[in-house]
Amino acid sequence: MALWGGRFAQSPAEAVFALSRSVHFDWRLAPYDLRSSLAHLAVLQSSGLLEKSVAEPIRGALKELTSEIAQGTFAPIETDEDVHSALERGLTEKLGAIGGSLRAGRSRNDQVATDLRLYAIDHMIEVAQQVIALQESLIAKAKEYSDAPAPGFTHLQHAQPVLFGHEIAKHVQGFSRDLERIENWLDRAQISPLGSGALAGSSLPLSPETTAKELGFIASAANSIDAVSDRDFVAEALFILSMIGIHLSRIGEEWCIWATTEFGWAKVSDAYSTGSSIMPQKKNPDMAELARGKAGRLVGNLTGVLTMLKGLPFAYNRDLQEDKEPLFDSIDTVLLVLPAVTGMIATTDFDREKMALAAPLGFSLATEIADYLVRAKVPFAHAHEAAGKCVALCESTGRQLHQLTDQEFSSIHPELKGNVRDVLTVHGALESRTTIGGTSPASFKNQMKEVSEKTSTFSKEFTNKAKAFSEMMGA
Ligand code: ARG
């Protein structure tokens, strides 16, 4: 059912309707549209614009529609243009002409912006909860490997030994930043456009502050033109979702590398692996690959929305209808990937022995020689040079650093004594990295304590937010 038409002599051409139609994707806004309609109805009634005898049946019909949609007994039909027109059809089918009463003081422009904010808030809270579950599995895995030495890399080359738990735990940090981004995003997303009408506000005695509060927003919008045109909250959400996706992709890449025969560190569980249709021996880390691959579409969705917004005139333009599919897709994608990666991490075992044997390879203890000389007051440039010469000598004679003789050490630098071998162990190298955030067992323990506390704070906070939101929706 069209929500307009009075001034038109012809109905839209088929191609026009086909291009305009959004109900096949915006239908998922229905519960939020109904909830904001209840808030709008309350204001129309309390300001005396709707008699109780009209308001009550509308309220009843809105509630009926809410449960019919949940049960799937009310759904859009071919002729519905968007979620708003489908729901107004539902109201008029139940109530006749008074079903159209809610259009007073409200336009689809402020309505759709309100609905989309509510949808985004609800789902970003869900994303946050899934991110927290992922953090919990990372923390558990990191603790499991809190005493396992492994090579640490730069440029994908052995750099310095690290605790493997430290290697796993680094991922928690990026997701904490993502959670902070969601918290911070909520401050701006929780601004209600309702009451802005088409663009200029309303001449009717509405109360945007009241509807804002009822819908759990922090405040109502300060400028009605901005309110119906602003999609910063969509672009920002897409950025956050992209960042989460990029963090997931880096985990995916790591898992793929660690699961190779050449590395042989990760034993990804069968439940999180897939086979090959032709090569019976294959066990592929497809979850890790999809985690890596999905980041591309997330960035694509962000780019699409930013490009759509660039240079867009104010106030509402139909271009803005293009905000929804990318947002929905990014939310769906992230909510698909997060539990799979969480499960993959929780069920992967790592080969401690292989990692420990690899830890000192590639002369990854050379920095220990330089640091040893620095402690003997040798300027770092000379210390670095001397350590490099030790590596070169080892390379040309096929030995490891600790296998150089006392005489070879002292001929490379007089301050290099035989006791340098004391620091040429993985254990010593790990123990010595005691700076905050370093890889020593002591620093790692503190890190784990802090990160566990932070994650449990996030968990409480987002559980409360989810509860408050669902109470608001159920009210
Ligand atoms: N389906 C539209 C959208 O998603 C709703 C708003 C339509 N407003 C309008 N003035 N045509 O943006």
C-alpha cells in the first residue's frame, strides 16, 4: 500500500516500484518500527491529538502485529514498498482508516532513522557480547600456554623468543579497543531523530524528549535537518565492524600459517576443519580462511556507505535507503564469524615441543648478546655490531650462538666473556623481559590478571545494556 499518491495521476511504473522497494531487506526493522510507533502513539495521546478511543485500539493492533510478526503470521506482500508501508497496511487491515493516524507528526524520514538506530544499537550490543566471548576463549588459551616458549616474529622471520601465551593474549587487546569503540559509538548512536518529521520538526505538540527517553535514547536530536540526514552512526558502526573483521582476519592468517605442515604448531580440531572432495588426506583450516576472507566484504560495506554519503545534499534523499543492506550484511557477517572463531580457538591444541625447539632457531637470541654488552657499558651501536659478528661467524661455521668459544667471543669484543652463554638461553631471554607488557612470566601474569578483569567488566556492562534494551523493546 502506497503511503502517498494524492497528487499523482498515475501509479508508479513497474520498474520504479521495483527499484524503490526495500521491504525485502528492511523488514527486519519491523519490531523497532512497531516499538517506536508505540512511543509516538503515547505522545499523540498524551498531547490530546488522539482520543483514548482511537489510541487504545491502535496500541492493541501494534502489539498484535508485534506478536504476529514474531510468529510469522504477518509478513510483507508484493505490493508493500517498505517496512513502514507494510506495517501501516497491517494497522489499516485491522482498524480501517484510523490505522493511518500514526502518520501525524511523523515522516518516514525520522521514522526510518529512528528504526535503524534502534536496530544498530541492539545488534552492536550483541556483537559486543560475542566479542567478549571470543576474548574469554583467547584468555583461556593464553593461560593454557603461559609457560610455553615459542619463536616471536617480525617480517615473518624469527625475532626473539616469546611465551606462546603472550602471543595469543595480544589478540585480546585489539578486541578491547573494539569494545571501547562500541561503548563510545553508543553515546552518539543513542540520539533520537523522532520528532524531526520530514526535516523541519513538527507543528504538533509532540515531545521528542519523551519519546527519546521511552526508547532508551540518551537525548533527542538537536537539529531536525541533521537528524534525518545523519548516517554517521551507520558509517561508524561499519568501521567498528570492519576493524573487528580485520582483527579476526589476522587471527585467521595466523591459524592458517600455524596449521601448515611446515610449521605444524596448531592442531585445529576436526569440528572446526573441513576436508577436500578429491584429496582424502586433507584437513583444511577453512574457518580461519573465512575469518580472513570476510574482512574484505566488511571493508567494502564501509566504503560503499561512505561513498554514498559523500556530497549528499540535505535533508533526506533516497540515496539514504542504501544505508541498510551494508549495515545488515556487516552485522550478519560479524555475528557469523565470531562464534566460529571463538570455537576454533577454544578447540585448537598447540605442539609445545615443536614451538620450544623452534624458539632459539634463527639466532633469535642475538639481542641477548647486545643487551649483555650494553649492561657492560658498551655503546649499543658497538654491541649490535658485535652481536651481528657472532651471528655471521655462527652462520659461516654452522653453529649456534652458545657454541662459540670463549676465545671467539673475546676476539669479537673484549667485553664478551664466556658467561655470555648464561643469557643465551630461551629461558633466560624470557625471564629477562620484565618490562610492563613484556613477555617474562611475571609480566605475563600481571597482563593476564588485568585483561581478565577488564573482560569481566565489559561482560557485566554489556549484559546490563542488553537487558535494558530488551526491557525497553518488551515494554
Ligand atoms: N525506505 C526508505 C528508506 O529506507 C524510508 C524513507 C522514505 N522516505 C522518503 N521520503 N521517500 O530510507
